[in-house]
Amino acid sequence: MTNLSSPTQEPEKEQKETTFPTQEPKPSYVKLAMRNMVKKGGTSLKHFALTTIGLIGILVGLAYLTR
């Protein structure tokens, strides 16, 4: 009988995968958000424009109702 996976080989695999230290620190949330915005390009601009138009619409509507 042959043992296909010996218990001594599996921990060595895991150690090899996890022993590489990361040289650079994790990027901040702002950097990740900016990178994501650059990747998505037009979608972010559309959402920004819709949000701006909606906010201005709400403020104008409230100003009209409360005059």
C-alpha cells in the first residue's frame, strides 16, 4: 500500500507559501479608492454626476417648498 499524501509534506507546502514576507506596506483606503476609480473611469464619473444632480435637485426642491 502506498500513502498518497504523507502528513510531513503538507506542512512544508504551507510554510513555503506563507514564508514570503511582503516588502511594501498595504496601500491606504484612499489609494485603493483612487486606483479603483481610475480603473472604472466613466462609471465613477457617471455616478458622481448623478449624485451631484440629485443633490442639487433635492436642495432646489426644498428651497421651492419652503419659500
